[in-house]
Amino acid sequence: MSPRRSYDQYCSAARALDAVGDRWTLLIVRELLAGPRRYTDLHADLPGVSTDVLASRLKDMERDGLATRRRLPPPGAAYVYELTSRGSELLPVLQALGAWGQAALGERRPTDAVRAHWFALPLLRALEGVGAGEGTGEGEGGLVEVRLEEGRFHLRVGAGNEAVHGSGPVHGNGSVHGNGSVYGDGPAPGVPDVTLVLDTGTCTAISRGESTVAEAVRDGRVAVSGDGTLAKALREA
């Protein structure tokens, strides 16, 4: 564990940066918002981080009360990392950063890595408010499965700032599907309220803020299936 550094400023922003301002910390939070993850799978989904740095950041997050490490019961018997309630409160922080960073996304560079589930938080932002009544900020919620060429992931619209804790089995992607996770890699753990099928270009346009989900549905760039209220709202948007 690295010695804790501090800005030594009596300011809430400075105190927050004492905990999450180091390189990789917020990206680890992004991965753990999918539920508990094994160390090896975290490393695989954070291309560019060294094993030493990842281990150090995880220990720092444990020390600062953002994450915990626990052992799964048999037959898994693997150690996983998961966010605490304090750590899960960083969801709106990441969403605000993602919205702010849309303008800098640009075209994908040859050196840019990508994972299908990295589109989960931008799509979650785009889906919040779908079907909302006039003058309200709340829309329809539900379990959404998203299918891209790169793979599938699922997300829970309306999860809000609830604690992100999982207690289910570890899947092949290293995530643990729990009832409180904001998103997860792979197919939905159950019958989704809505399934969205789209290509990466459309998903990228939505992530950049160049298109809304409703516009992409109307243009035929997103196929919608399912019987949930969110599916109905998307078809009627």
C-alpha cells in the first residue's frame, strides 16, 4: 500500500481527490460498478495498467473505504473485489465525467482499446429519462440487454445511486451478477425488459452525444425487442 498523499487543503474537492485522484482509480471504480470482480479479470479489462499499480490502487481503495476484498463460497472459492456503499456513490461522479468528456472522445485511435461494456455507462445516461413525463426527469426503468458486434452487456436503468453489491456466482467474464449492480458484461441475468441490437458506430454516436437512443430507434439504427415499459417507451418515443 502506498503512503497516503494529501493536498492538505480544507476543501471537499481536495479531500475527494485525495482518495480518487490517482491514475486508474476511477477506471477501477468503473469496472467494479458491474459488480464484484476477480483481480485477474480486472487486469484484463484495464489494458495498460501494470499488475503492481493495480494491486496498489486496490489496496488504497480498501484503506479509504471504497472497496472490499472477500472470498466467494465454494465452488468458486475465488477472491473478488467489490465496491462499498461509499464507493458506489461515485456513479454520478463517473457519469458527470463521462458527459464532460464526450466532446473529447472523437474518432477511435488505432491505439485505443475498447470493451463492449465500456459503452454501458454512456448508454445508461442516454436511457435515463426515456418515457419521462413533461417536466419530470424520471423515465422508465428496467433490465436492458445490449448486443454489439464486440459482445453483449446489460444494464439496469433506474439503478440510481443504490449500493452496488453482488452476491451471485462469478461468471466467465469475472463479474458477479448481483441485484444491485449498475451494469454487467455478458447477457442479462434473466429475461430483460428490453433488448437493444445496434452496431458500434451507432453506439459510439450515442456515447458522443451526437444522437439520442430514441432518434436511433426511429432511424432504424437500433432494433428494440421486449415487452417491458421501457421497450414500449422507446418504440413510441
